[in-house]
Amino acid sequence: MNFICGDSLSTMSGMEDDSVDIVFSDPPYNVKKDYGIFKDNLTPQEYRSWMEKIVEQSRRIARKGVVFYVGGKHTKLFFDLIPDAHFIPVHKKAIGAMAGNYFMQYHSMFSTVKPVKKTKDLWDDIRLPGEGFYFREPRYDHPGLTSLKLTEKVLESFTLEGDLILDPFGGVGTTAVACKNMKRDCILIELNQKYLDVAQERLGG
């Protein structure tokens, strides 16, 4: 496991082409959450430009492809940014946030990686953060927690033992924990050392 405290875009820009197997990213959703050092309150134009660069660098360094997991409201944006990706809706069983008088009951995943096993392209068997009582995974002091079960399913579906996975928004290390559990290797990039410290604790120090 390799943990890097730094900016995701500048760190990836310094990496060689095809230097990891896949990039798995659950980026900030630009919904004004407070990440301590970074606050995701960009203008829509700034956010799009940032994500374009993140996608470009991710695709350059990932030998097998990329998997991006984003909030439902960014579905159209990532259809535009990764037009060749396979779209996988991830069902939120609890009633989600309201948008235009619709309840948003899904997150969106975009994969350019060929599955390593037969894989459904509708995921409806995982409870997600934000589902209250039904989300039974441990919680950590981070506003954008990714489900460990979801991350493990990504690894199971798109990677093999020994693969090297890069997570450019590492947070509290969910991808690293999943990689350890499933015998994959991991590079974690995270801007806030506080969250990397939690990730180290989750891995046993």
C-alpha cells in the first residue's frame, strides 16, 4: 500500500502512462461538503473542468481502464466526460434527496474496464451511506464516506488478485481496506493528512 498526501491532479500528472491497472474514483460531488482543507463549492464550470482533467489523467495512467462512482445528479456530466464507459446505476433503497420534484434513488457508476466475471449492470444489493439505519458499516469522521461493500464489489467485478488500484480521492482509506481484504495493491492519494491517519489506523497502523 502506498499512501500519498497531496493534490490528486498534480500527483497523477507526474505518474507514467499505464502505471496502474485501474483507477477507481469516488470524487467530491460539489455539494458544499466541508472536507477540512478542500470545500467542494466550485462553480459548475470549474467543477466540469476539474473533472475533465481528472478523467484525462486517470485514463492515461490506467492500463485496464477507469471506474468512476458519482452522485446521480452528475450522470449527464460523466456521460459527456466518458462517452465510451458502461453505465451502472447503483440503487439507493432509501428515499434520496429531492431534485426537480423527483426523489434521487440512485448513484451512477461509469466503467471503461471489462468485467473479469459476469456482472449485472444494475447494482441493487448494497446499502449506501445516507440510508440511515440500513447502512450498517462503521462510520468515520469524513463527509463523503464510500461503502466498503460497494468498493469490494468493484474490485471483485473489475480486478484480479495482485492488481494495482489507484484511488485519487482516498479519504479514510476504504479502497485500501478493500484491497487488503481482497489481495490487491493500492495507491491512495488524499489531500488531508487527517484522513490518511484514519486510513492507516483502519489498516492496523
